[in-house]
Amino acid sequence: MRELTDRELYQALQYAKSQDENAGRSILQQFQTEQSALAQTIFGVFSALIADKDRNLANLFMDLCFDVICVFRHAFGDLPEQRALSMEWLQNTAALLDAELQAFMPGNPMDTKFRDKFQNRFTERLIESNSQAGLVKFMDDSISAYVADSPADPDAVRTARTMIYVVIQLFGAMYDQAERQATA
């Protein structure tokens, strides 16, 4: 997937911010219909991981996820439908994420050194492999701005940053997979 130019990213973010409540609800309903598993993961599982530590930061995370949905829709077209992606791809992607995200699960018995190592490695790998560096930076800056105004639990902030990286990575992978299937 190609990286968005600064201009494309700006336009896509403007599109996201210009949506009124009804349009936003429609976008989210379409996302939940076309990508129900991903929607449940993002707005259910990921959000809950953050909300366990900071409910307001979890709300910001969901707002940022809406922006990600809008950015990808605006820049790359309609979201691929879940049924259009191969079930094997969905299962493999989910299994990989599940294995890597165990280090972020509160209460999951894991040695602290291993947990920190897995979390840091996962975050570094996502940052390095992400082709949407401008979008990642915008989202990271948004979280930083929130924290500057409303101090938050450091673990919640790290989790929110990691989860937004994951969301952006998942969207990129989803569009890449749909493109590969369309040209195959």
C-alpha cells in the first residue's frame, strides 16, 4: 500500500472531521456491517483494554479509530467487505494478533520482563512496518495532546498508542489483501 502524501492525509483528515453525527453513524454502521469482526475487535476488545485503565482515553481512542476509518475510505475507497477477504487470511491475521497482544492483556500471567519485551518489540515492529507514517504521527500527536491536557495512566497511554498503530496496520493489511485478491 502506498503511503499518503501530506496533502492526501490532510484532505482525508478534513473529510473525517467534516462528518456530522448522522454521517458518522452511517459510516460506523457500514463498517460494522462490512467488517463485523474487525469492528468488534476495535470497538470492543481494544477499547476495553484501554477503558480498564482510563475510560476517557478509551473514548479518544474510539474517536481516533473513526478518523482512521474515514481516512482509509477517503483515500483508498470503500472498505473491503469481510466476506470478500479469504477466511484463511482473516483467521491468520487474527491468530497472529491474538498471540502478540497477549502481552497487553491485564491479568494475563506473564513475567514482567517478557511482557515488556513483547510489548516494546510489537510496538517497534508496527512502527517500522507501517507505511502510513504521517497518519501514525497524527494519531500519536493527538494522544500526546490529550495527555498534556488530561494526565493519564502511562500504561493506558502506551496501550492506546499501540492499539491505534494496530488499527492502522490492520486497515493497511485489509486494503492490501483486497487489492491482491482483486488482481489475482
